[in-house]
Amino acid sequence: MARGESPRGGMSDERLGPVPPRPEGPPLIGILCGSPSDLPVMQQCTAILERFGIPHEIRVISAHRNPDLVDEYARTAEERGMVSIICGAGMANHLAGAVAARTALPVIGVPIAGRGGLGGIDALYSTVQMPRGVPVATVAIDGAVNAAVLAAQILAVRDESVRARIYEFKDSLAEGFRP
């Protein structure tokens, strides 16, 4: 094995430990951003899901600018093999609710602080104040890391290997969080 290579085939970083190879297969977790400006926050999801070896995809789709595409994405997610969907958006943040209204899959909302003058509180209210029967599991403002961990935990209900990686991750938190 070459220096810096992990036994699982990925590269290793001495500070972070072995990095698993890029997950392969159809995506199990969908990550949606309402705007390209949300990508820096939502890409934190990809880092966590890659650490757990979970195949995923990330797309930018606005619930306000392209509602038909959001509808299609949400309605077809289950048949494409998705297990849950993480939605992040700032300001009015209609994205998570629009997706949750159109799928039976768990939807996790990430309110994003963005450039608005309210520091994300507007996005938080838009995400957490859902009508009965249309739940969105909501994490903290800019809480993409926790959204990805929650999505992994949802998958871990049926996948023992993911569950084992989550336990390893949680054990490592005692040493301080490292994405």
C-alpha cells in the first residue's frame, strides 16, 4: 500500500484519518440548494456523506424560479432509490416545504443565513413552520453538517455498515469535530 493510501482505497490525511473512496452507485441522499449562493454551506453535506461512504447528489433548484423541476425531483426521488432529501435555502426558503409536500421520503431543511439582513431567521421560520401533515426535520441555521448526519442516521436504520460508521464518527467527536 502506498504512503497516504487507506486500506479502503481512498487517500489518508494524518489529521483526519482515512478518507473513504468517493461513494459509488445511485444516490441515496439528495441535496438541493435554492440558489448557487447556498452551495458553500450545502457542500458541507457532501463532505459528511462522503466520509460515511453514502452515494448522494447535489443540485441547485429554486422552488420559486423552477417549481416544475422541484415537483419532478421530489415526485421521482423514491423511484430513483433516494432515502431522504436535504434542502437548503435562505430568505423565504420555500424549497424544503415544496419538496416535503410532494414526497413521502423524510425531508431535512437547512435554513441558510445568506446575504439577507435577518441572519437566517427568516429562513428558519419558513422551514420550521410547516402545516400539519407536511413535516420538515429542521436543523440549525447553516446546519448542513447536522443535516447530513441526520440523513445518514435515517439510512442507518436499514444499513448496518452506515450505522457502524456513524458510531465511529460519534466516538471521534470526543476528540473534537473534524469534517
